[in-house]
Amino acid sequence: MSVLVLALAVGAACCLGFGFVLQQNAAQHAPLSDFLSPRLLLDLVRVPRWLAGMGLMVAGMVLGALALGQGEVSQVEPLLATNLFFAMALSRWQTKQSLGRQGWAGLTLLAGGVTAFMVAGQPRGGNDVAGPLRHWLIVGIVVGIALVLTVYAKRSRLSAGPTLLAVAAGFLYGLQDALTRVSGERFRADGFAHLMTGWQPYGVLALGVTGLILVQSAFETAPLRMSLPALTAAQPLAGIACGVGFLGDQLRTDAAALAWEVCGLAAIVTGIVLLGLHPAMPSGTGPKERVHDLQPH
């Protein structure tokens, strides 16, 4: 991996982590009647803190797209998962909580998991790009899983709903990252006109808007610790699956490498959960205190 890809991916993670915290600070005050509705974005766009968070998120997405243009999806996705480092840093500053054993354990597992996966798997590009059938099959599976999770989340929006929405958004963002790389390759090959004749850039836009609505709905209905860990864990898993599944990314597949890759991914997810449940993460407004927001405005 080049230093440029590393710097771009970590810069993207920093912007995303700070942006998510600012967005949740604002979204937790939005009316619950806007749950899973585009009206939520119309309400939030008038909140300066949310706009600042969105600006950071857009900057993170641009840096992430540049990283994906220079590296492989399977390289960049684990690094993007470190956005929780930066979310934790801003949350600690807001809540004045110390890291403690749980925080240090989460940071160690996340950093160690990323390192183990990258060293053992040695992600690299390949020429075995999938044909249209497998391409669309994987896209359909990812979108289908996100749709099922969203349906169940709508039925339990004040209990497991926020976590399910965050997982659904993470899957969509992972797919969006894969399509972003495809779009970049089309642009570099034949220019802007060729890029806009394909469906991929429109898919990137649709996935981005849909994921944004899901994330903000998760942020408004529960504390950040219930949504951000799930989002952060799901995105790299989906992105790596898409990268290997239809973009031709290659990982080492000998027994020892596979064992370390699985351990690395497990450590990443465990570290994300520990950090997300840390007391330093904003608790937000509890559902019971916000039931009145369900009344029509």
C-alpha cells in the first residue's frame, strides 16, 4: 500500500468520524415523525451543526473516493473503519470521559485487527473482474439485505431499529464504495462522457442518499453507541465482499492467511463494539423522553 492511499484513507476516516458525531448531535433533536422520511433531511438542513457534520462527511467521502481510485477496496475499507477512533476522540472531548480499560481494549483490537487483516491478506487488485451476472447478483444480495433490515427496523424503531438501520446503511455504503471505484476506473479510461453513460455514478448517488436517510433516522432515534458501531462494522465487511466478489480484488487464501484474516476482521468488529459502547460516546436522548415527538406537528 502506498503512503498516499494510507494518508487519503485515514484522512477520510477522520472527517467521517467527526462528521458522524456532529450529525448525531443534531439529529437526536429531530422529530420522530420524520423517521425514514426525506423530510428528515429537510428539517436537518436548517441546523448549522448538522451542516458542519455533513460538510465533514462529504469531505471524507471525497478523500475516500480518491483513496479508492489509488488503491483496492479491500485495502481502503479496513482503514475507513478507523473513523471510530476520531469519533471517540471528539466524543471524549465533549463528555470529558477517560478511555479506561474498555476504551483502550477497543482501540487496541481495532488497530490490531486492521493491521492483522492487511498484513495477512495482502489485498491487491486482479484481472478476474466478474461478469454482469455475478456483478448484479452481488449487488442484488447487498441491496436485498439492506431492504430486509430496513423493514424490520421500521417495525421496532425505538428498540433494535437504530442498530438494524445502521447495519443496512453500512451495507449500502460498502456497495457505494465499490461502485465509486468502478466509476473512477471508467473516468480514467475514457473520460467524463463515458462515465456518465454508465449506471454506476447514478447508483453511487442513489446509495448515498438512501444511506444518509437510514443513518440520520438511526441517529435521531437512539444514542450514537447503538448506531455508529454497527455502521462502522458493516461497511468494510460489505465493501470487502464486493471488492473480492465482482471487482477482482485478491486476498491470500492459504490456511494461515485465512485464519489471520478472519481473526483480524473479528478483532475489528469487536473493537468497534467496545468503542461504540464506551461511556464517552454521546448517549443522546432516550426514546421514552421523546415519545411526544411522535405526535403530529
